[in-house]
Amino acid sequence: MPTARPLPETGSVFLDARGGDRALRVSWHTDAGVVILSLWHGNVCSGSFRLSVDEVPDLIEMLRDGLDQAYSEALGRRHSQAG
């Protein structure tokens, strides 16, 4: 089985909420003008997606909007349970 390549200096690993050996790697490749999102099972990359750095702000905005909505819904549930 091939060994996983190390992440570039500007990258991160996020473990899958289901557990196991699944992970998402995010790595910046400034020289190529992309951010690479790759899915890993153990030391094997099972898929990747190249996102243009120009599109990263849209992805961040979508994630932020989802997070804001999740917090609002959680606060609403807490208030309805407390009242």
C-alpha cells in the first residue's frame, strides 16, 4: 500500500464525523492557483477536487452561512426548551 504524501505547509486534515480512517485533506497550492480537497481512507487518496483560489471566498461564505443558520436553529431550540 502506498504511503500518504505529507501535506504542504499550508494545509490541514479533518477527520470524518463517522469515525474510522476517513479524512478530508485541504491543501493550498499557490503556485498552481488552487486549493485541493482530497478524500482519504487510511493512507489512500480516493478522490480529489481542485478549487480555484478565486472560488475560495464563495466556499467560505457558503460554509459561514450554514454555520450561522445552525447556530440560530440551536439557539431557537434552547430557548423553546427553556421556556
